[in-house]
Amino acid sequence: MVDGQKDMCVPSELLPVCPHCGSPMTMNLRADDKFVEDKGWHEAAKRYENFLQTRNGKRILFLELGVGYNTPVIIKYPFWRMTAQNPNAIYACVNYGEAVCPREIAGQSICIDADIGILLAGLG
């Protein structure tokens, strides 16, 4: 696909299709009702919920790297809510142009407006 692209466009004949029905393939994003929540996804969700429950009220860092506003209900808003509910929590985000937090948690937040690639390269 990369070799076949011109002007940042991929020829339609190079787009992947389902090997069973021939329908166009799509990314597994929460954009519609086609998001795959298989057994592994549900097991990981249970582990994550258990992790959060066992750290309720304890010191915790909610680290958000490059999360924008495409689907803020998945990471951004829950991190803000959990930070607001836990005085021992810190919310930290690194995001070029969108490093923000609600004023209610500003005292518990670290917002770094930077390109994460450049920021990480500077650490090494």
C-alpha cells in the first residue's frame, strides 16, 4: 500500500478486504457498532477494573499520552473523573496542542503541550 500510494492516496484495489465475504476491512475503532469486544478484550477490561478498584483512594498517576478528542469518553474523561474523585491522584497529559484539563483538577494535573516524539527523544 505504501509503495502504491500517490499524493497520500492509496489505490482502492490495494485496500484490504475480508477473506470470507470480500467486504472492505476497517480499523477496530469505537466509531460504530462494529467494535470487536472478544474474549481477550473482556478479560483485559476485568483486569483493568480490578486494578482501579484495588487502588481506590491511593496514590496513582493517570498518564495520558497523545489522547485527543476523537473518543474522549474512553480515556480522557474517565481519567479526569477519577482524578477529581481521588485527592491522591495526579493526572498528567502530553499532547501537542491539546494538553488541557478541567479547572477542578488543575491543582492535581501536569499538562505538557509538546510533540511526544520530540519530548521522548530529548530524554535519551
